[in-house]
Amino acid sequence: MAAKAERPEDVEQALKQEPARTPRRSPAEVRASVVGVVAGLIRWVGLLFAIVLVAHILLTVGNANPGNGITVFFADAAQPLALAFRSLFTPENAELRVLVNYGLAALFWLIASAVLARLVRRLG
């Protein structure tokens, strides 16, 4: 059987009678979206901090030129991100010191951001 085809006038008439409505989101849906964005942002910031610390570790352990701009940038950016981990262990070897201390700081940022993001989602 052939389906009844609507005439253009019928469609036009129906559009005039019923304006297109976008469904309204409930406050709970809006809140859930905002909480999701905030939790995602927290995770990305923690990941970015960890990446900066790992880049500094790789440049140090790989004996990158300490006078190079990239090396200086990552060393300067990693200093405040290392927090109290910067001098937690003090082995004689400077490369091992950076690997252990800054590596622990990178793990800290990954774990802390994951926990904080989960807490935000749970409370939100």
C-alpha cells in the first residue's frame, strides 16, 4: 500500500500551528552536565601536570641540553608542580633523584585528580 503523501500546504500549515520547541532540560540534568564538565576539567588538569613532570624527567634522564629553551621551560614548570616531592629522596645521582621525586609527584597528580573528580561527581 502506498503511504499518503502530505501536500506542501499541509506541512506549511502544521509548522505555522506548532512552533518548533527545544526540550527544556531539568535542573538536575543541567547540574549533572556542569558536574561532569568540572570533573572532566579536574582530570585534564591533573593529566597536564603529570605530563609536564614526565617531560622534565625524560629531558633530565636523557641528558638534554640544560641551556635549551624547551628544557628550561619544562624544568621551570615542573618545580612548583613537584610540591614537597622535590626533595623527598636524596640519592647521590641527580638523574635518579629527579626520576624518583618528580615521578612520585606525577603519580600524586594523577591519583589526586582522579579522587577529586570522583568526589565532585559523587557530591554533584
